[in-house]
Amino acid sequence: MNRKIYISGMNSGQNPASGLGITRCIKRAFPELTVVGVDHWQGSTGLHDAEIDDVLLLPQWAQIDTQAHVDRVRGILDEGHLWISSLDMEVHWLAENLGTHPHLLAPATPALEVTSKPAVRAIEHMDFRVPEWIPADGTDTDLHAFLRHKAWNCWLKSPYHDARRITSWGTFTAARTVMSQNWKTSRLFLQKNVLGHEETIAFAAYQGQLLGAIHMQKRQITPEGKTWAGRVNALEPSMFRQLSEMTRTIGWNGGGELEFVRDPDGQKWIIECNPRFPAWIFGGALGGLNLPAKLVSRVLGLPFLETRNSYPLFTRVVQEIPAKEAVGIPSLPDPSSTVWTADGKKGKSGPSFSSFIPDLESQENAKDRPNEPVPMLMAQDLQQATEIFTDNTPARVHLPSWTRERFESLARRVRKASQAKPRIRIGYSVKTSPTDHHLALARESGFLAECISQMEVHRAIQSG
């Protein structure tokens, strides 16, 4: 019997599905197997790849006859062929309408429920934490308070995929409207953004047995945050044991991916558990960790031996390939039917934020400035520094008396200005001069620390 592997999700643009990557993994290990590329859109460019042996082009989801499609897929599975989905929505549809089948390589409903965003309950006993989140259908008061508390540094996410960066109340309400319409759901949620390095764990399991796992560190990403280059390694033993226990407990079937962020302190924050192989999965095979091949080998009982690459990094390139006449490529929309938008307009509207900040210079009379001791203190500091300096030039030297007077003068002016206008707090820019001397003066003057990186936050905390 000629076994076929049906693989759905063949779009291969800048934000690709994983269908083409899965195909390349399987063909690398088993070139004799027949791969059928499945998609709901004629414009999915991966359908034209030479390693796709046949194509199954289905109607768009809105036009699918549910029972007819269930019968079609079940018939394929009953004939002994395999079905691997790389579309989140389809995975949920298959679980709901087909349940489990030995040839359906996708997780069932119980596994999907405990790995769904944002809580991801299945990883409770693993070394991950879940970033703070709140349902997006709450009261405006609660949502606004959450965003303010997180300094407007959040993501709006759907329960499937899609995430929009939120930086203001306006961007939140606009994104919520669009995403609610796109996904036909009110189960959107806001989640705190975590600063750190993006990493993922791809894995394959069959009926709960973990077959293999890859740890990938992103090296280059697209503007959408998708992987363009990365480093792959086998998963460390302790994490492999934890992942194995998770897949066994929930009965995971098929491919999966744990996306997480590792913060500067080394803590891992789970972002989501995807119920399918990631789009970069062929990069793992190039590094000697071919998870789709392991999965097919286990299900079909085919012998498989892979070799390890000594240089475990991969990257993507743009490449033109011949298009298949049998698939075709749809034409662009009629230009006369498109709308000329005003997107991309530069500049800001409304009053400048600076108009609400008191002018510190106006709080003191300019005629008082010549009486300040700054010129004399600067001269004294420069003379002392010159007398004791023995290093090579150019070099930086501290002017301690003059610097202290500058901090104290600003602190006096802030106190005076705050008497007549709203209270003012000064944030000392740590990046400007993170020396012990300057940070100590800022602390003594009652200033806050203004930081733009986690390293600067640590430096400020160390300085009290």
C-alpha cells in the first residue's frame, strides 16, 4: 500500500505555516513517501514546492460542509494515511469533530484544554511561570488599571493565535475590535510583556510517549517576531523529563511547541503552547533533530537513523521556485476596488506632553544665577584633578564638588517648583553615568532612577 502523508497549512510567506517545513523534514528521512499538501487557499505558495507530490485544495472554512469534510478526512485516515495539521484552528476543529484516531497526528480536546492560553495549566509542574493577564472583556476600569500598572507594555492575544502590541488605550480598543471580528470570539485577553530572550521547545509525542524535543534560541526575527534564524540543540535532560511527564499525563499526540521568554535573571516565562510543529521545524532537522520523521517512523514502523550536524544553526533565505500550473496563483485584486488609506501619517495630534510639565528654569530669577558657586567649584575641582592626574589622555575625571552642587541645586529648584504646581519627581538617567558617585548623589537628592534596560534596573537596585 502506498501510504500518504496529508499535511495542512502550506502558506510560506514572511509569516509562514509549518506545512512546508514538515514536508521537508519527512522527505529528508523518507523520500519514497507521498506527501499531499493541503490548504484552503490557492495562494498558499508552499503548494508549489517540488517536494509536494500532490495537492488537496479545500474550500475556505466559511464554505466547508462540516459533515462532508468529516467524512472525507475520516475516510483518508481509515485507509491508513496520516494527517498532520499545522493550523491551530484546524487542530481544534479536528479534535471537536473527529476526536481521536491512530492516524490523526494532532492532540485531542482534553490535551488542548489544559494547554490553552493564557494559563497553560499543563506546565504547572515545569520550570515556567505564567505572565500576568486579564480577560479583555472586563470593565474599562479594570482593564485601564491593568494597562497602567504594566506601563502600557502589554499584548492583546486571541485564544488561538495572533497578538497585537498595546501601547495606549486607543491601540487596545482598536485592536480588540479587529481581533474580536477576525476570530469571532470574546475570549481575548491582555497579558504583560516580559523582557528577555525568546526561546522555544519543539516536541513530538505519540499517544502520550515523548519521542523527541528540540531547544531553539532565536538569533534573527522578522518584524512580526517570527524566527528567521536560530540555534538548535537537544533539550537538557531535566527539562526533557518534565516535558515527558507532561505529554504522558495529558496524552499528547503529534507535534507541539512551547514558546517562552527567558528574563535576565534566568526565569522562564511561558508565552503559549502551540498544538502543532513550529514553522522553523526544518531548521531542527538541519541540526540533526528531525521530529516529524521521528513521529512518522513511530506510527508507520519505519526505520529511521539521523545524523547530528556539528554546526547547529540555521537561517532562512528568499528563493524563487517554479509555480505549478495545476495549482495556479490567484491574481491581485482589482486596483479600482481598493481604498486609499491614510495609514502611515507622521506626526502627532493634540497638545504636546511637554506643555504639562512645569518650566523649572522659570522658577528662579535669572539674576540669581551669577551668585551660584558653580564656576569657583568647577575651577577648584579641575585644579585638583590636574595636580593628581597621571594617566594617559584623553580620559574621564570626576569633578566631585561641582557635581554635588549641581545635584543639590536641582533638588532645591524641584522642591521650590513643587510648592506652587503639581509635585515633580526627577528621574536620573542611569545610562548617562552609572558610576557609584553619581548614583549615590541621585539617591541622596531624592531622585528616581530612569532605566531603559534590565541591566540598568539591576545597577540602580544595587545602588539603593
